[in-house]
Amino acid sequence: MNGGGGPATQGVIRVVLADDDEHFLVSLRALIDQHPSLSVEATATDGVRATELVRDLQPDAIVIDLHMPRLDGVGAIAQLREAHPTLCVIALTGDDSHELHEAVAAAGGDAVMLKSEIVEDLADRLVATIPMLAPGPDGRS
């Protein structure tokens, strides 16, 4: 199963990151790049650019902030889900609002993570969401 429709390379999950906080985006990329099953293909600092990158690159997953300029995360998720039904979509937010999390689910997001959870859980959730692309116990697909 390939989330975005593009070719997975040797079991590596191809990810686009989107967050308007460039310092956080750099840190998030460094965190994900440490995981051998994940590859950051591109980053975006607004929702419009995030949807363009997914269209152009056909990644397996996107990790997207909910509060961004030009197109907020919920709007971007709705567009992404419609155009890319198998894309893994993980929303990031610092906002623990139940209503916001419900809006993400209604738009088609696979998961919502609080930014405070990011260090422990993001790589594990990405790998678990697309198990067929993740390497086996011996490191191979």
C-alpha cells in the first residue's frame, strides 16, 4: 500500500511536512530524518504550498500543522483527502480543543497529535499507519 500513489523506495515512507513555524519545521525534519523508515521529501510553510507539494511529489504521508496562512490545516486536509484518498494525514497542533480534533477527523485526517507529544510518538505513528512500507525486523521490507 502506498499512501500517496508514488513509488516507495526500499520500504521508506516518503513524508511532506507543513508548519508555518520554520524553527519547529527544521526540528521536526531533523527528528524524522533520524528514523531509517522515514524520508522527508519536502517542507511547506502554508497550506496551499502543502497541497501543491503533495500533488507534485505524491508522498506516502503528510504531517501538517492546523494553524497556517493561506489555507488552514483543516481546509488543506479536506482537499488532500479528496484528491489523495490513501495519503496518510497526521495533523499537528498545540491546541487541545475537542472541536478542532473533531474537525480534523471530519475532514479526513488519520490522526491528530499535540505538538507536545511529537518527540515520543510521531515516527512511531507514521510507521504504524503505513505498515506495509515499513521495514521488517531485519530492516528490510
